Amino acid sequence: MELETEMILHPFSVHLDPVSGIMDDADNHIERYLSKVADIFYDKNAADGMLKENGDRLVYEVYEKKIPQRSGELQFCSSITHPGKIGDEYFMTKGHFHVRRDRAEIYFGIRGSGMILMEKENGEHAEETLSPGSVVYVPGYFAHRSVNTGAEPFIFLAVYPGDSGHDYGAIEVNGFNRIVVLKNGRPEIIEKKNLG
Amino acid sequence: MELETEMILHPFSVHLDPVSGIMDDADNHIERYLSKVADIFYDKNAADGMLKENGDRLVYEVYEKKIPQRSGELQFCSSITHPGKIGDEYFMTKGHFHVRRDRAEIYFGIRGSGMILMEKENGEHAEETLSPGSVVYVPGYFAHRSVNTGAEPFIFLAVYPGDSGHDYGAIEVNGFNRIVVLKNGRPEIIEKKNLG
């Protein structure tokens, strides 16, 4: 009986600071430092060099509430990708598939601007820019990663079904096929197979 | 085969104007005029009087994209409740349950301020205020209605599971048990059974 009671969600509200992206009353604060995610960037030497010269840096953060992972509920989080580059490649998140592959995700832009990279296991891909006031719809079956292509923090609200689950492993094996780099003064999407 | 293809969602983005709440490329624009929703307000005479004296008025609007109504997808809309009162009662939406009662809903405040009224079929209730940058979580089993308690449009993004469905009928039979009125210069929640 006690367990059942714990599972019942009561209505609540939280505030997201539009400048910092900090969520009041968050249950979980994830911080990803460069030392821990260096291998997601294409130029490993540039990542190592930055760590040696400038020390560690926060690449991205997530604030979330603890919601039961079941059908019918909605998970939501505040996602903050900091500005920066490894070589010419912009700071970004690891990205993931949903464990339940058909689960979609919605992003709502709050501050800064960036790009959402999406790739299916069959190679199909899509890219959408996200800025304040815009919604990006990530359909099921697409791994998704956010890239900060601007000079200020790239902050958005993410909402996804309660039972989606995160699958980081599948995308870590081969990574995304495309990277986003600063080229001729603006962000450009490049296929890895066309590099070096 | 053609039908299946139509059901496959491709990644997309849309923009919500933060001042008007208008969604670019919306598939559906719902407009609820006072003449059509007058019976949701407590003081029917005040509603009739306003219609006779001032003509019809837009109470609220919704812009939405057409998303397949199935598990895994997410529905989303821009909701705009205009400022105004019928007697002392603030402009509000009809409100609804989800057909699948266990489906939750998330609101993200964009402009103005208001209140989200929530009521279960067993009488349990909750109220949350919503303003820019805040998230309100409406758990399953709660009928939900938004009330504009401010002087400007009350605009928010709503996200809910793809297969939720809208059930307006169940809440129309008895209505919500509480109304929000201007009293002593501020919004106050009053139980209908304590009125006249």
C-alpha cells in the first residue's frame, strides 16, 4: 500500500530560470565535463590539448524531476549545452536513442540557439535548428543530440513519454554519422566519412 | 502502403510567437467564442448581458499540429486564454479529462499568468499558478482547465501523450466544483457549493 501511494503523482509546478536554465526543486542535476565526454568529439587531439592547457570544462548539464518511468506519465528536463568548441566542432551532448524506440521527444527553445541532430539506425537523418519560442519534434526511432552553435548557453525544455528510457550504448558504438563545425564563419554539417 | 507512409512522422520544427501565441504552420486553429462557451461560467445572466451589450468575444484559442493519435507520439499545442471576466469570474477554457484517464499533461508558461484547475472524478482537486518559465505537471486522472487571472493574454505550450484523447463530456455533466473570481483585488478560488 505504501509503495502504491509513492507511485501516485500529485500535481506540482517548478520554475526554470530563463537565463541559467536552473530548475528549482530538481531531483537530479547531471553535469557532463569534457574529461568524461571527450571521446564524443571528432578531434581527440584537440580535446586532449584543451584539457591539458585549460583544465576541465563543463560541456552540458541537465536538470530533471523524478517521474515514475511508466506509460501515461511525461518526463521533462531543462537541458543546458554550454558554448565552446573542440577544434572546429561545437560543444554538444552525447545523444541517445530511447529504449522504447517508438517514443518521440519535444524540445522547446528557451535561450541561445543550436541544432538538433537526429539519426536512425538505418542511416536516415535530419537536422533542425532550435531557438527561443520554437518547438522541434523528434519522432520515434531517431537518436537525438543537441549542438550549441551560438555564443551563449543553449537552453531548452525537453518533454518525452514516461516509459521512453535512455539508450546511450547503441549510439556510442558507431556514433552519429555527422558533426557540426564552424566553417567560413557559420555552422556546417559534415559527414564523418568525408573527413580526413 | 500509402496509408502507412502517411503515418510516419518526419522531424519538423514550428515557431510560437511569444506575444500572440500564434503557431506557424499549425494544422488546426480552434477558436472558442463566448456565445459558444457561455454555459461554462457560473453567472449565466452576466454572460447573457455581456453578449447583448458588447457582442461576441473570443475567450480562448488553441493552435495545434496534426500528430497521429497513437502511443509513443506527443501532442502539443499553443493555448491562448484571453483576459476578461464574466461578472467576477475570469475567462477560462472548457477543460477536459483525457479519454485514456492515466495520461498526464505538461504546461510551460510563455506569457501572462493564470491558474490551472485540476479535479478528479472522486472530487480530489489541486490548483497551480502558471507564469513564464514555469512548468505545471498535470498527472493522469485529473480534468484540467486554465484560467487567465491577469490583464494580458495567458499563453502556454501544452504537451501530452499522443493517444490521450479529449473527453469534454464527462466534465460538462457536473462541471468543475470550483471557480476562480476576482475578490478583494486578487484571484480567489471558491467552491460552487458555497455560492448563493
